[in-house]
Amino acid sequence: MQRPFRLVILAGILLVLFYFVKESFFNEDNYIKPLLKEREDKDLTFRSRDNSPFETEDRQKFKNLVYYEPNIGYRIKADVEPLAKKDTLHMPMTNGSTEAYLRYAIARFEVEGQPQKLTLYKKVAKEDEEQFFVPFTDKTNGFDTYGGGRYLDIPFKEDAKTVVLDFNRAYSPFCAFNPEYVCPVPPRDNHLSIAIPAGEKAYEHK
């Protein structure tokens, strides 16, 4: 009778350790603090002469970008469905040209119980780059967020079964701040049928 009792004790200890590790390495502070620091750093970049999309006058007026409040609920794990045929899409650009992207896989997930999907792309000219490019639109566009859609950059891992879509890190393209920039237009198959109130909001020039 002692052996089962010891197993119960061991299971209890492991459970406590699991929750301790979970709270230590992925709690709100450990997620939100780095996210807020990233946002501060981006503001600094946008004020700089070399890395800002703004012209001199707008850059001097710039104070900060505007975001939704961080929400861990919009850090979503999605199932990856590899595409048997990884064809090339000539994605439209804002100046009427196109740019070649490889349709790599489909990410399937749910938001508030509603099934959604996004195509994960890799830029043909940068196939060795260790990330997916995910341009998307949703029901916030033209209201709270930039009308042309937003982007996500997702770490790439060969044969991954899942990816994390962190919409708190969704960002606007440079052409949202300066029409002189040329940016990819999110394809129709990356339109989400719901609102994603997370990440970067539209910037109002003042």
C-alpha cells in the first residue's frame, strides 16, 4: 500500500513544480514587460533619423505610437497545416507592382469560439530567413487600425506542428505613416471575419 501512496505524493510534488515553473517563466509580468519595452524601443526608432518612416517635420512632431492594451488572450496557438503544393503568390504592392511570396502553410485557430485561418508566407527573395510573414486584415481596419491591414512576423521552424500568433505584436506597414513607402497588400485569403483588438492602432498625424 505504500507504493501507491508514494506515487500520489510524487504526483502532487510534480504538479506543484509545474505550476511554479509556469508562473515563473510565463506569467503576465514576464510577457507584458518585454512587450511594453519593445513598444518603447520602436518609438525611439521612429524618432531616429535613419530608421523612421517619417519625413523630418513629422518625425520631430512624433511622440509615440498607439496600441490596444496588452491581452494575453490574443497570443494564440494555431495548428499548422502544411501545403502540399507551395506555390508562389505575386502579392500586390501599394504602388501597383507585385512581389513574390511562397505560400508555405495554413495556420488554423479560434478566436472567441470562431474558427479562423491565415496563410503563412515566406518572401521568395529571403527564403532562408527564419520567419513567416503574415499580412492580414480584420474588422478593426479603417476604424481603430490602419485601413490597409497589419502584419505579423512569426518565428519559422521546419516541420512545426503549431505556431504562436501574437496579435499583441501586430504592426502597421511603413506606408501607413508615409505614402512614399511601398508595402505588400494583405491577400483576400488572409481576411479575418472578426475584429482583432490587439496590437498597433492607427496613427494620427498631428
